[in-house]
Amino acid sequence: MSKMKLAVHGGIPVRTAPLPSIGDISGRFFGEEELANLRQVIETGKLFRHGGTFVERLEKEFAALHGVRHAVASTSGTAAIHIAIAAVNPDPGDEIITSPITDIGSVAPILMQNAIPIFADLDPETYTLDPASVSERISDRTRAILPVHLFGNPTDMNALSAIASEKGIALIEDCCQAYLAEDKGRLVGTIGDIGCFSMQQSKHMTTGDGGITITDTDALADRACLFADKGWARGGEVRDYLFLGLNYRMNELTGAVACAQLGKVRDVVGRRRQAAERLSRRLQEVPGVQRPTVREGCKHSYWLYAITLQERAFSASPGEFAKAISAEGVSASAGYIGRPIYLAPVLREKITFGRSHHPYDCPAYGKPLEYREGDCPAAEEILRRIIILPCDEKFTDKDVDDIAEAVWKAAEFYRC
Ligand SMILES: Cc1ncc(COP(=O)(O)O)c(C=O)c1O
């Protein structure tokens, strides 16, 4: 087939109509359900979670959806992870092993609890924690493993569970991008000790910002509830602040929207899977473009749709390739977070509390640690080659076909 002139070079774009976007109503399901719940909150005047009904209902229904006994709603995914780590209660200077490709919301709570983030390398196919690398980086200070189900693709939880139980350490799942993803028939968030979700604008269910932490372990749930409510054991004659906690309480307005969104999340994930699977079938016809790899027996939930370009298959860099796709009317970007999170200034230069480098310099840790380029070579290579394509619950077949055509056009033009 002959090369077509790319839109980036003045050719006719694949599409001019914008695709449905996760950033506004064009790509999200908000409507009467959210409005009715919000109206109820306003009309009762009960906006605070204690005394209201929606946050409690959200917690019950979210736990039931996952088949676990406890859920604690909060203000963000970062808060949900902070709550999980505080529930596990590491000692200062304990290490927590996590993924180098993630949002800082997976990592900042580790430092906030005075623990040390250690980064293990990723599986080059799934972009999730490589259990062999995790094993290698376990030390006598490791207190927990915190896998990130990146883009909605489940981490190999069987392997990580085996490592965690052998070492007697906690497994905290970051499911912020992975609602209803499954590993061998089990929902993510229920396989480890504790699971964390985000309801930020772009997530499968959203309240603008919000979070929720789930667990089946009573002791973790007790600590999680207290930590998110200032450590306050309510109900006594005096205020009992049992340990150091924060106010991460979700309010009823957020809970009202979250309850309505929860009723839609299965459908949202189903629609995204359908769109992504169609895109994967279309991209099968584009040699050199690697589609998401889903391990046998797993279900991806496609927060985003990531492709990588095979080495030496194309004359363009991923950046040029993504620009060409975007010019065709399909927003694409290269590199995702750009560099592994351990090379961000906050971690590389240990910019933490005042002039100290706490907790890295705390006597309880007592060993030097530097984050360096090359620490996780597979993750660094993924970031050099990755291109992010959108995924949305409102994509039509035509939208998906246009995305595939934009990728195909760029691939044909730049093919070596
Ligand atoms: C993998 C991952 N972890 C944690 C977070 C933090 O969530 P939030 O932005 O709701 O605080 C996000 C959100 O972007 C995320 O994608």
C-alpha cells in the first residue's frame, strides 16, 4: 500500500471531530443519578460523612463489589495509599518496594510515613513489577511490596503473594488505574492485604478527586479508619486520639457522586474493554507496533491504551510518531511520565522535610541510598519507547477505527 501524506505534513487528517474525552462530559457518564444524590445531600443539609449516608453506603457497596469486608473512603488515591501504608504501620526506615513507572501518589505516602521507597524493575511486556527483580531487592528492612497495576493491567499477583508470604511482609495493591481488573479470576485490590483506588477525574469512576482503600483484614481496617479520621476513636467522653493520623475523610457531596458512579463502573470497564480489544484487533495489522500484553487468565481494564514501537522498525522517534498521530486527530503522547519516578527531583535529590533528607538520613535507616539512571533498565526502556493512546467508555466503533487508522498511517509513513 502506498504511503499517504501525513496530516503533520499538510495531508488530510483521519478525523477532525474531537474524540470523547475523560476530561469532560463528552467522555463520561454523569447524569440524573449523580444529580439526584447531590440534591438529597443539599436538601438534608448533611454534608459531613459522620451523620450522612452516602459515604457509608459507598464503603459498604464498594466492599461488597470486591467481596471484602471493609472499605475506607478518602479524599484521593494518594490518601487511599497513605491510609494503607499507615494501616500497615512501618517503622521509620523500613523499606517499601514499588514500581518506577507510576504517579507520585504511589510514592509520596511511603516517605510521609517515614519509610523508604525502593524501586524494582518491570516486566518489559506488561509494564508491571517483575517478581524476580522484587526478590532481588528485598532486604532485611523490607516491610511491604506495593505493586502498581499500570494502565489497568494486573501485576503477577501470585508470584508477589508468594514472595510476600515467604518474607512475612505486606502486599499493598495500587489499583488507582485498574478498577475491576482481574488476575486469574480474582479482582485486583483483593489479592494483597489491602487495595487502593483513585476517583480523580480521569479514573474509571470519578468524583473529580477521591479515593478508597479496601481490605478483608479487621486490624488493617481499624487502623485505616482511625488514620483517615485523625486517629480519633469517636464515641468516648473525652477525645481519644489513639495515634498520629490525618483528616482524609470523604464528604457527603463526594460520596453522593461516588455512589452514582459506582453503579456505572462495571459498564464503564466493559465498554473500555470492548473498545480496547477492537483496537488491538485493528492494530494486529500494523507490524512493528506492540499492543498491550495481557497475561493468560488476566483481565485488563484499560485506563489508557499503551503501545510501544519495535526497535528499528520505524525511522521516527516515538515523539515524532506521537505528534503524527495527534495531527491525524487522535491525541497521543510519547514517554508517559517521561522518566522513571526515582529520577524526579523529589527522590533523586531527596527533597523532603526542611533542610533534612528525612527519612533517608534517619539513624534508624543508617545506610546510604542513591537513585540513579540505570537502576531499572527495563522500565527506562519502556519509557523511551512507549506511546499513550486514549481509551474511553464512550468510544464508538468508528472512533476506535479512526485511532487504528491514525496509527496505521504513521506506521506506514515511517516504516523502515
Ligand atoms: C497509579 C496511580 N497511583 C496513585 C495515584 C494517585 O491518585 P490521586 O491523583 O487520586 O491522588 C494515581 C493517580 O493519578 C495513579 O495513577
